[in-house]
Amino acid sequence: MFHAAEQTKETTPHPERVLKEVFGLPSFRGQQGEIIRHAVDGGDAVVLLPTGAGKSLCYQIPALCRDGTGIVVSPLIALMRDQVEALRQSGVRAAALNSTLTQDEASDIRRALTAGELDLLYVTPERLVSDGFMAFLSRVKVALFAIDEAHCISQWGHDFRPEYMQLAVLRERFPGVPRLALTATADPQTRDDLIHRLQLDDACIFSASFDRPNIRYTIVRKDNAKHQLRAFLDDHRGASGIVYCLSRKKVEETAEWLTAQGIRALPYHAGLDRSIRDRHQDAFLKDEGPVLVATIAFGMGIDKPDVRFVAHLDLPSSIEAYYQETGRAGRDGLPSFAWMAYGMGDVTQRRRMIDEGGSPEAVKQVERAKLDALLHVCETAACRRQALLAHFGETHDGRCGNCDACLTPSEMWDGTEAAQKALSAIYRTGQKFGAGHVIDVLRGNKSEKVERFGHDTLPTFGVGKDIDQKGWQSVFRQLAARGLISADHAAFGALKLEESARPVLQGQQKVEFRRDPVSSGKRRASRSGDAEASGSPEEETLFQALRAERLRLAREQGVPPYVIFHDTSLREMARRRPSSVDDMADIPGVGSAKIARYGEAFVAVVLSER
């Protein structure tokens, strides 16, 4: 093994050798090799790679190649635990210092660190920058610092963590020690901010495409959201997935409803007792199957590679949040799904949260702009992937073939007249009412409220009878997404005209709308399990047998199954059918330590299925 404490600059192993022997991978992907060699040579780096592109290897391998211990700054204890266990499974000497340890356990780790017996140590930013730990670390040979989830340092990032701000001190306290800042979620503004705050202005920037081609994006208008979710989940029975909700109450109600529908679902939010949260998270990570219904309190840095879907019942706060949350699906590169239902109420609620938040006005303006960018992704008639990547400064030809807009293109219609009617109705009703009331006026519905305010006498009363209720809801949603109208949360969601509405009302600007698809209620032909499957029925049978063996071994050790082998490795075993332990060396993701530990057990499964 490549233990850093035993290496000198003269005996530094080649990164490619570490990649193969420790991690069982035949070659680097994308920019990995360039990043790793740069770090091994002592260079600072800013690494912007999408989830699933192998960011962790970009600091783990240099830490194994360089003299000393790699210090990894991680914001979440759960992430530390999973990554440390995965490294240990591969024979790497890794540990984590966090608040869950006993005093004796923490002392043992400190002793091992001082003795040079650790290749990698994971710590929280709070612990790292404490005076006591900094003083202790000055007596240790440090190979490098890796700052994971580096977007947390930026006030423009969606997961701002004030304690990350203090990490700039590393440059002063440990001159000459390479620093790597890594993130999967940073728009240009956030990237520039984190570079400045971490004093990495002279670092090499490595940036790859943020595209996740294995994820299928689908966004639908809310129309009985629970039943829409149920229909989506029926297509993914047995698959591991996350359902995100905005509130704790909705998390619990949704989990309870899904369970009553025969779908095993567990709630997760910050208001639950810590022991319950830990139990539900462990079930999700280890049982390979339950649906976890959660607020955004769950997820950042979760390393589970076989999450097959992420569903949103509420609108996220920004494109960055949406990208990171959906990016928890398909880290193993296999086909995965991102599904979201949203409506006008989501827009109103998100804008209210921004306006009532405690951020400075400059930050609120950025948050509003990011929300508007997400609304554009939701309402675009063009490729969703193209709109999503544009926010991160990337161009895409708009023919991804793996989003709902590309697979079932929307019909467009000239909505100029409809937009004028809608805007006029908002204006003539005094900009004091929500979409429901304005639609009643447009459709000529003499509700009690319409008659009470005398709105049945307005010129706009009944001028929109040719468009049904759902059609008008779509119009108002798209007007909001274009910034022509806004919902005033302080006035209970009353719709108001923006200055940009003036040229439309005056006939100086045309408006084209996307026609919402009509729900047929039919099941999609492809299911999650079918999308994952590959090869012959015999291969699928062997794959399931290998998964069962992996689950058995994982439960014996009390670890998540994926730290033993990823699904991608098991599928290769099912395809190649290794007949000896030596044959296992050619399976991607199977390093020497795992061959020694598990080779015979998995070869036995292969032979038993012949």
C-alpha cells in the first residue's frame, strides 16, 4: 500500500499506480490526471467538477503520493464517516475527527496523526481553525489541505457557511503546503468569490462541464402533486431515491402518505430527534431501497452512488440548489431521474422567503435573480439542460435527448392577446388579487368575491372564456417566469405588474407561450430498474445475486453496501463473470485490498450462477 508516512520525494509512487492498485481503476477520467499531478507537485488548485466526476480522487491520490497526511475539510460528519469507511475498505489509513468521538477515540487519532500513521484525516472547518488544533497541526507533516464543498465560503453560494471564511489562514500558517478547493456547484460569481476569500488567486483553475448526461430532467406543473409523485415513484419501484419538500410538516405528511400507499418512505428534517435522523439516514444508506423524504437538511455531500432519482415537491431556491440536489442522483453514471412539480404558489412562497430573510439587500437581489433563472429553466420550451448549463457559463446545442422538453417538445402558441388580457385584468382589479380571482374575472365566473367587488362590470370580465382554468394558470406562471408580473406576498399573493409589462400591454412586444402537455395518465414504458439493467437476463440475475452478497457483507460490518463495491463494479462482474480471484483485478473499482478481502466471496457467487 502507499502509506504517505513511508514515502519520500524520491520514492513517490506514480499516481496511475495508486489509481490502479488502491482504487482498482484503469485510467483517469477527464482532467483528473492533470489535477492530481499538479497537486502531487505541490501546486494549489481550484477544482470545479460535476458530481460523479471523481473529485475525491483529486485529493486522495495526491495525499497518498506526497509525504505526510492529507487534511480534508468537510462540512458534514455523515460525509466524513462514509468517505473514511470507503477509504478503509480500499486499505487506506483514514480517520475523522469530529464531535461524535469519545475523548479516548480522539486521543488515539491524534496519536496516530503525530506518529505519521494516517494517510488522510477529515475534520470540520470549525475544528481545523481552532487555535488548539492549529498549534497541534503545526507539529505534524501535512501533505496537503483539501477544502471540500468550497462554495460554502461564498456569500453568493447557496450553502454559505460562515466558519469557512476563516480557512484563508491556511496560506499564512502552512506556507508551501498545497491547497485544493473543490466544489460541484459554483456559478462564475461564486467561483470568483471563493477564489478571493481563500486567497487562491494564483492557483490553477480546473473546470469541466457541469453536464450530467445520465440524468433525465422532467418538470411538470402541479396538479394534485402527491398523486403526480405517486405516479412517478410507481415507475421506480425498488429504486433508492430522495423526495425533497420545503417544510418539515410537509416532509412528515408526505412520508406518511407514501407509506400508506405501500411505498416505504422515511422522513428526515432538522426538527426530528438526532437519533431518529441518524436511524433514517442509515436505513437509506444501507438498505438499498427506501425513499427518503427530506428537507434540504439532508443531502450535501452524501456519497451514496446508486441514488436513482431525486424528486422535488416544492421549488428549490436557485439553480445551484436544484443542480446540487438533483446531482445526488446517478453519481455512479448509470441512468437516473430528476423530477419536479411546481406551481405559482411556489414562486410566491420563495419570493416571500427572500424578502423576509435577514440578508442584506444586495444579497437579496442576487437571490431574486437566481430564483428568476430557475423559473426560466422551469418554463422554457427549449432544452432544459441547455438552460441549466447556461447559468454556469456553458453553451449547449439544446438537443440533449434526455429531458422532457427534448423527448416531448412543447407546442408553442402566440400568447400576445392572452398576455394583454391577463395584464389588463390584473391592472383593472387594482393589483390587489391573486391568480385565482383574476382568472375568475377573465373567464366570467360570477363568484361571490367577483360580485362583491363589482368586478363583473369590468371590461375584462369574461374576455378569456376561450381559455380554461389550467390554461390561464399556465399563462400567469409563464408571465411570472418572464418577469412581467410578480406576486406580492405581503398582500397575500396579489399579482402586480412589473415595468417590463408596459410594452406588452401597449402592443409593442409579442409574447409566445409554451402549451402545457395534457396528462394522459399513462405509465411510461421505461422504468428505473429497466434503465439500470444491461445485457441479458442471465447477467441481470447474476447482478442481483452479487447485490445480495454485497448487502450481506455490508450488514455484517454495519457499513453502506456501496463502500464495498459500486453497482458499476457489480455489473462488470456480471458481464465478465470472473472465474478466479486473479480475474477480479480487471474489474473497475476493485483494488488489491478489496480483492484480498472480498475476491473469493464474489467469485463464489459467479460460479454458483453458472
